Amino acid sequence: MDLKLKGKTALVTGASEGIGKAIALGLAHEGVAVAICGRRADVLEATAREIAAATGQKIIPITADLTKDEDAKNFVTKGQAALGRIDIMVNNAGSAPGGVIEHLSEADWAQALQLKFMGYVRCLRYALPLMVKQGGGRVVNLIGNDGGKPSYWEIAPGAANAAGHNLTLSLAGQYGKHGISLVAVNPGPVRTERWAGLVKAMSRDMNLSYEDADKLAPASIPMGRIAETEEVADLVVMLASPRTHYVNGTMIEIDGGQEKALMDRARDR
């Protein structure tokens, strides 16, 4: 199927590695010119070169720390200037520390909200007016299933993600009249560079061996495994397409049917 993405432009946050990198690569393969951001300039620039070489598309790396408003503004404005317009905005940057409430510090909660939620707010604050001026656009927010499937070990990510869900649905109602549609994608566990760290933290908090902690997420998923980054990217690329522009103000889970209660019961044993 032709996704009608050739010649489009996109901004993708948190694209140095993991899901964001896979999304940028997937969009570029469909003929999209992409501006990407991340905090580590060396890794970001290497990723841009890799994607450009693999796809022949224009890939613009812009270093940004999205906990800072000026960096978010700089990414959006420089990205728009380099690409000419912003057809697609993919908010992906940020992660929130897992842990039970007894182990979460003030800094952990601040990290969860400042990057995973407020980073999205900051980028959208600058991108949406530009989309209004150009006559439309598409926003895909990568959030997470723990915003709607609570788990006590994921209480900080869940709080940030629930706020992200509300943000997406609220803005969809506000900006639809401008030809801008918003959709949230809610992954469950995904095999990224940070997965081993999450398992290590689960092992610590639950007094389990690393091997036993690593089995918790797959055991809660009927398909028996966690997702790969490419699987999430494929869904995002499809949702970025003009063919799905009418999918507005909704959330789509990609978690293999995960049942978070199974994880909590396993921890409580």
C-alpha cells in the first residue's frame, strides 16, 4: 500500500536510538525528510548519517534537551526552517524511572514529568501554531500503556503517561478544525537500549534475581514476548500517513494484549 508519505516532512524527538531511531528510519524509507533531536550530539549525528545513508533522505540532527523550553523551541524552529514545513510531529523523547513509591525520589518524579510529559508540551506549544499557519498537520505522541493499565511498579511513568493521554485527547478536540489531527500510541515493554536497566531496577525493587525479573513482562503478555522497536515504528509510520489522518483523538495500544495485573501478582508472590 502506498502510504502517500513521499515528499512529506517530519520532526521526531528522542531519535538518537531506540524507538525514535526506528521511527525516523521508517519514515525516511517512505520518502520523508526528517529532523531528529537528542541530547547527545555525537550519537545523534551518527544516527542521522546512518539513516541518510540507508534511505537517501534528508536527515537533520538538532541537539536538544527537551527539559529546557529554549531547546524545544530551537528544535522546532530550526527543524521547520531546514525542512520548509512540518507535516508530521512525532513526540517520543523521554523515559520515566520505574519503582515503587518508597524508592522514588523527588528527582525521579521530576524526571518523569519534566521530560516524558512536559517535553511533549513544549514541542507542541511551538509546532502546533506552525501547523495552523500551513493549513494542517499530523501529531503522533508515543506515550505508554501504563497510563491506562496501572501497575504499582510503574507509578511514575503511569502518572506522566496518563497526563500525556489527556493532553493528546484535549488537543485533538481543539485543533481538528485546523486540519491537525492527533493520536497517541501506547507501547508496552519494548526491547530498547534501556531495557536491561529496567529489568535490573525491577530485580532490585522486588528482591528477585535478574533472570526472574526478566520473565515478568513476557509472562504478562499473551504473545509471550516484549515488542521490538521496528514493530512500534511500523505502527507510527502508518499513523503518520495521510491515509489515517482521520484517526483523531484516540489512543492505540501496541502491547501484545499485556495484562499488567499479572505482573503485579507475580511480584507479590
